[in-house]
Amino acid sequence: MKDELKRVVLTFNVKTSEDIKTLAKDLGIRIFENTVIYRLVEEYKEWCLQKKERDILKKLDEVKRPVELRVLPGCVFRQSNPAIFGVEVLRGYLKSDVSMKKIDGKKIGKIKEIQKEGQNVTEARKGDKVAVSMEDVVIGRGLNENEIIISVLSDHDLKILREVSSRLSEDEKDLLKEYS
């Protein structure tokens, strides 16, 4: 965001030619122009806020999120290769492609897909009951019904999550404290 903020031109009470606008667009420079100074400043401030919000949402989309799941009893559809089973999201935010571990810290596998009511979904939140497919685990050996599992978060994930903690749900914040 900082680099983008450096590539801005504010023009007050001046007409910017189309050649300059085209050149600025090609170079990635944002031009703000207005004949009223306070409107010019307001437009720029609003753009900065929107840019900051987009950056936060992008970070949240790219990072793994804290989640705690319970394996639902009687909802094992395939035991392995990949295991497909039902889970309830107890706390947090579930996304696909997140590695999971048991409470004791033993890693068990990575969630590949999430389905809700027969449809593929990209996320599940607290209270949702969904089916997941997970590689590298055998239900009945490495993971059992009613067992609690949590997401594996890297130091990078934790750093980003702490930076944008104001955008996390309360249960995600609670889970995040447990990773410390």
C-alpha cells in the first residue's frame, strides 16, 4: 500500500490533459483532480481508506485462519484416500487447504474440500456442519469420531492475523490466544 500511496498526484483547480491521464494510467499513477480543495482532500482520504480495507481483506483471504472442529459421529463417508467425514465448526473460520492437528499437537492432514448440503463451498463458520475431505488420515486410526481438531498456523499466519485482529470474530480471537 505504501508504494501505491507514493504514486498519486493531486491537482487543484487545474485541467489535466488526456495525454497526461493516459501516461499516468500506464505508469500506475492515480490522479485526483478537483476545483474545490476540501473535496480533493476528502476524495484522497476516502481512496486511502478503501485501499487499506482492500489490503486487509486480501491478507485475510491469503492467510490460514484459526478453526476448531469436532468430527461428527455417524458421518464418516469414506475412511481414507481421501477420508471424507462430517465436522462441526466449534470456533473459528474454516477454509480449504488448511492443515489440521489434534489437540496434543500431532498433525493429521490437510483439508482439501468442504461441502455443505451437497455443494462445494469455500468456507464454513462457527456452528456450520459440513463434510470435508482430508488426505493423509485414516478415520478409526489417526482420527476418531467426536475428536476435536484445530488448524495448524505458521508464524507468518499468526503475524498477519495479529495485524488484522480487528477483523476477526471473537471466537477466532480466542483461538488465536491459544496459539501464543
